[in-house]
Amino acid sequence: MSNSQIILALVIIGLSVVMPMYYSYKTKKEKYKIEDELKKSIYVSEKEKIRVYLDNINEVTRARQNK
């Protein structure tokens, strides 16, 4: 075997080891990103529900006081 064939074989073997690790890391990072955005959206929606509830209470209270 010549040196170029050995180098080519090492590059192919190296890529066959590194590429699956890279794609695994990439998909895991994407998964965590989606989960984090979901947690933030749940928090925001709960916060919005509380705000709407408090606005309704305020409207009822103001209506009673203005009678």
C-alpha cells in the first residue's frame, strides 16, 4: 500500500467515527432547544391566563363600585 492509500483509509475511518457523533450531538441539541422553547411557552401561557383572570376580577370589582 502506498502512503496516499493509508492516509485515505485513515480519513475515511476517522470520518466514519466523527460524523455519527456530530449528528447525534446536533439532534440532541435541537431536542433540548425545542423542549426549552416549550417550557417557556407554557410559562408564558400560564402567565397570560393569570393576567386575564386578574383583569376579569378587576372589571367585576369596578362594575360593583360604579353602581
